[in-house]
Amino acid sequence: MIAEQTSTITGPRIFFNFIEVPAAKMAENGDLIRKLKNGEIHGFVLRNLFSQQEVAEMLRALERPLEEDAMNTPSGKMFPTPFAIITNDGERLDAYYESLNTMYKLMAREPALQLVKDRVNAFFRAVAADYKVSVPINKVKGIPVSEGCFRVFYKDRGGLFVHCGNLFQQQSEYYYSLLANDIDMSDQLSFFFNLQNTEAGGELTIYDMLWKDVVAKATPDENDSVIDKDGNTIYLKDVEQFTVKPQPGDILVFSGGPIWHRVENIKGDTPRITYGGFVNFSNDGKEIFYWS
Ligand SMILES: O=C(O)CCC(=O)C(=O)O
């Protein structure tokens, strides 16, 4: 099914079924995650999960931690530290948890930040109404992993290079091997809640390319081309694409595991800020898990 353009989903042809749903209709849309799982839809933007005032309070509460506690990345900052820092030999697992503890302590002091965690959890319980919703447990530590991560992207640092979640999973094999729950890791979903847009750029570009056909990049920093399963180089400029640009307060969930995508270079002085992570299903199909 081909979707319509909306105010946040734009392009000459919306070749995957991405839809927009107002937060006021969240309770009547308890089957959105099931529809993503069975391929009826490929993504949805839930508009205004947070009010503009709530977002403004979150941004204020984040100012100091983003200065003092966040990890620098080539394109910006992340807080808490993402699982990608844990090596396949298990190094830096402690650093991941130290950063997560810092965030939880902050949340305990800052209701605006606690609201991010609580509302995202309530959101998943609402749109995945017939699943049990939890956060995976790390086997070594015996405690849950992170539920989400704030991501900041600064001007002219390239955004987030072309990727799909299935590629990231391949690169973080050890982290995934430590999840204690019985999760079917294939074709994870991505989610992010937008706190702040930049003046120009920062859109999420969705490519008409799936992991079953396109399986690699020449280097992790490659951002113009990908490699298909027969070893051919495919240039992104030649691939059909559309853009998704959730507004502050909106949350997007999409099939970011199999669908190749990227965050466009930030062109304005205001950094782009999101809070996001990944979602997948239990092997018995009764639960969903989300993490970062
Ligand atoms: O804007 C973001 O937070 C990045 C989203 C993304 O590319 C992903 O979840 O794979």
C-alpha cells in the first residue's frame, strides 16, 4: 500500500506505508505496533505526544547534562552513552551503566526528564496494546539496559550516515548477545521523539532499499553509497527516497531494521535533538522490548 504525503512525511512518492496519527487518537490505535510487525504499515508519526511546554522544560533540564555528562560523537553528542561503545570483547560495559545511572539520578531530580522516560513507556503500552511492554535485561549485570538515548546533531557534521538497524546489530554483536530475554532480533524497529529541529536539514531520509537486498557499506563513514548482496555499489542519489520530519513533541516509530535511512546534514545553528532507541518482539510474539 502506498501512503499519502502529510505535513511530516513528504516526497514525490511515499513508497512505504508511513502514516501520521494525532496523539489524541493514541488510545484508539493500540494496534500500530502490530501493524508494523505484520508489514501493514512501515512507520508512523504520532503527533504531539508531548506539548510544546513540556518539550521546552525538557530542553532546559537537558542543558547542563548535555554540557557535562554527554558523550561526544563525530556528529554531536549522546546521553546516556550508547551501547555502540561496548566492544565485542565486553569492554566499556561498566561505562555504559555509569552513564545510565547518571541519567537516572538526573531524572529523579528533574521531573521534565523523568517525563520523557515515563511518557515513552506509556506511549508503547498504548500503541502496542496487546503486547506486554518491557526493557531487556542485561545478563551480566542482571538489570535492564537503557530505555532511550538523547542524541544531539550539530551543524555541518554530516548528520547520521546512511545505515539500517540490522547493520548496527551486526556491528554490536556482543551487546545483543547479552540480552537475557527471548527476543527475536530480526528486523528491529527504530523510534525517536523529536525535541528540537534545526532551521534547515536534519530530515530523516527513507530510501527504497531493504536489508534483504543491500547488506553493507564500504566503510562505516560512507554516506554516498551502499553495497548490495551481489557486491554492486549503489549510489544514494540514484535511489528513490522520501523524507520524514517529525516536529518537536512528535514521536516516530518505523521499520529502521530493514529499511536503509539517514539523518541529513544539519544546516542551521540550532542543533537537532531527539530521544530514541530500538524495539523488537519476543519469540513467542507476546511481548515487545525497547532499548538503546
Ligand atoms: O534521529 C535519530 O534519533 C536517529 C534515528 C535513526 O536513524 C535510527 O533510529 O536508526
